[in-house]
Amino acid sequence: MAATFVVGFAVFLGVLTPAGYFDDDIAPAKKVAILADNQAIVSTGYLTSFVAFGIFLVVLALALYERLKVGAPAMARTATAIGLVWAGLVIASGMVANVGIDRVVGLYGNDPAEAGSAWLAIETVQLGLGGGNEIAGGVWVLLIGWAALRARELPRALNYLGVVIGVSGLLTVVPALEVPGAVEVLGLVFGLGLIVWFVWLGIVMLRRSSTRTPDAG
């Protein structure tokens, strides 16, 4: 899951940002032109950092439920439900993006303006599903950190990191935070923090799994 985030950062910050895709004054038709020039890598980025991430998230959410259900049963159930909802939203977001890119790139050659208008509508849906807000993800990570603290599972520092990441994700949608750059900074804290959290969590869970597995010999 951490690797899918790295791929996403590489595509969206390493390819689309330098091309001007996220400029405030860019026209929708210009966005489609950038997508057409980088269609293969952008589609791979959405497939990896959205669709694949969502599938892996289902596995992780269920695995964490097994770890936390004894010490914090109610919160573990709630967190798992939110995690599965997040997974569905992220997968849908990535699929909408990839289908939309294919359609608007095909339309661009005949009618750039119409392609731009179509992409504006598609992108709005994609961002609403999960590409432009961190509500579901923020709630899930926050609840996992909180539940793990109550259940006395996982390292405390890891759990506190999860709480901080979750709060930063939720703050990205607070209307009062209209200070220029504030939302972007919080989004980076959420995204980069999750990379660290996923790696750390994976190491902890794999080590505990290996210690609990009976010796086959």
C-alpha cells in the first residue's frame, strides 16, 4: 500500500505537476491535452494508487479487525466498516478516472472544447468519490489508531502517528482552512504520513504473524 502511494506521488507530482496540470488558471481542454500526452503513465498511476490500493485496503482493514476486535470490539467494527467504504470509494474513483481519460482523449482529436467540458464533469465526480478529499481515509486511520491504543495493540508511537495522520486528513476538508497552501500542506502530511504508517504497520504485523505461526518442522 505504501508502494502504491509512492507510485501516485511519482505520477501526479513528477509528471502532471511539471506539465502544469494543476495550475489554477489552466483550461479544461489543456488538461485533456496533457492527459493525452501522458495517457499510459497517468492511467497506470490511477490503476495503481487507486484501484490496487483499494483492493489492498480491504485485506488490511479485515486483518486489523482481527487484531483489535477483542480489546476494542465496537470501535474495531466501526473502523472496519469505514475502511471498507473507503476502499470502495477509492476503487470507484480510480475506475471513473481511467474510463473518463480514455473517453476524453478519444474525443479530443475531434473537439478539444467538448473534451475539456466532459473531463471537467468526470474529474468532479472522481474527486468527489475519493480523489479530492480525505474524509473516509482520515476517519479510518484515526479510528484504527484510537482502537489500537484502547486495545493495547501495536506500538503506541505507531498508534499516535495514526491519530495525527487521521486528524490531518480530516482538516483538509474544514472550510475555515482557507489559508493559501494550508490544505495542500495537510494533504502532504496525510499522504506522506500514510507511507510511513503503512510501512511501519506492515513490519509490525508481519513480525507478529511470524512469531505466532507454529513451527512446521
